[in-house]
Amino acid sequence: RDFSSEPMYDLTRMFVGSEGTLGFITKAAIRIQPVTPAKRTMLGIFDTPEDCSQAVADIVAAGIIPTTLEMMDNLIINTTEDYANAGNPRDAGALIIIEVDGYPGDLDEQVETIREVCKGANAKEFRVAKSAAEVDQIWLARRVAFGSVARVKPNYGINDITVPRSEFPKAIAGIEKVKREMGAIIGIVAHAGDGNLHPLILYDQRNKEEVDLLHEAEMELCNMAIDLGGTISGEHGIGILKKSLLLKEFGPQTMEVFKKVKRAFDPQNQFNPGKLIELD
């Protein structure tokens, strides 16, 4: 059946989000977007992750949707300094990297709005890159962030909880609470503009207590995201680890719809069985 004339069927998103449980893709058509004429790259540095997260929410509330809005906390700032000497202050509580693009005449006003928003959120420093070399320097820490944490622990569990951008400050506060109350070592990297957080839970897989703590902290963070109206996975997927939380996030009626879709596409349960949902 040809579904192309029926706009209610979004098969592309359905397949992309199905984690291989509905079939497999043999061909993909892509659309190439033109490169924007201009771009501005900024760095905001804050004393606390709470102030930094508030700046994220306030930037979006101001009507600006940056092409990039990345956040790193103090732990990640320090591991990246150890690894690559990126030039960020070690005493900073958190930083954000912001990029906007478009036509040159439109960008100066956006930069000034972002500057004022960061200032209002108690930014201790705000920089605008003036050259390609400065852009590269600003991005250096973010590029090496994940690999740099091996200096603290040999392993990390990467989460990808996602919350509404208006709830981003509460999510950061929730992660800080998990760190304090559970004693977990967590570094925060976030695609903050999407409300997508990557709490990196550091541990040693040779230590059973640390592995157990990893899983307990992951479940706590996922439950927090759901309670904030978010999702347990913004981009990495559900697989097996997070499958038990789907019922809480979506409810029984939606889970039944998921099962009906699965049966419609894969009645014999041949594609990636056991992932995402269990068929009765």
C-alpha cells in the first residue's frame, strides 16, 4: 500500500525510533541543506551549574533557538583541562557553548540578547569568538569531554535523559541531588538547547559496588526525567536496560498501541525480538 498521500503516517520517524524492531532500512533519501552565510560562537562561564542551566532556559525563553547550546559542568571542565588544556577556568561551576547562524545582519542582535541573558544569570565571563582559531579553542573542551573522564575512572555509563527546556534547571538540580545523596561521581555534558542531558556516571567495572551504584543512579535519573515531563532517552534508545521504564513514561494504553504496531509490521516477531517491548 502506498502511504505517501496520507500525511498522518510518519513512517520515517516510526522506523528511526523503532530500534530495528519493525524492519530494516535498505535505502535512504537525504535532503541537503545550504550552508548558512554567517555564524557566531559564544562561551558563557558560570560559578554554579544552577546559574548555567537557568541561562539555558532564559535564552530559549527570549525567543532565540541557537543551532548549538552545549553545557559542561565543573568535573568535565577539569578533566578536559587535564587532557587538552582548553583554557577554561578550573573553578567554574559550568559553562555553555552557544552558536547562532543565519544572515550577518540578524546575528549581532541575537548575540547581544544572549550576552544580556547570561549576564542576568550571573555569568562570570562571556566571550564571543573573533576568529576561526578562537572558535576551535572554544570547542576543544567539548570535543574531548567524553574521553577525558578516563582520568577519573576507567568506565562511564552515559545517560541521555531529556526534559522540556523550561525544566532544564530542575533537571540539573536533580542530577546534583543524585550526586550528593547517592555518592555517585557524575559529570554533566548536555545538548542543552534540546533539553538533552548526558550525565556521565563514572565507575570501575571491576568493582561490583560501583557497578550496582551505576545502575541505581541511572534509574533515579530516568525517573526524575519522567517526573519532569521528559523522556528516558532523547537519542540513544531504549534497548533492554531502560525497557522496564517505558510503562511509567507512556502508560498502558500507549504501550498497547506500540504492541499493535509491532504486530502489524512484524507478526512473527523476527526483527530485534526482546528490545523495546515484549509481545504477549
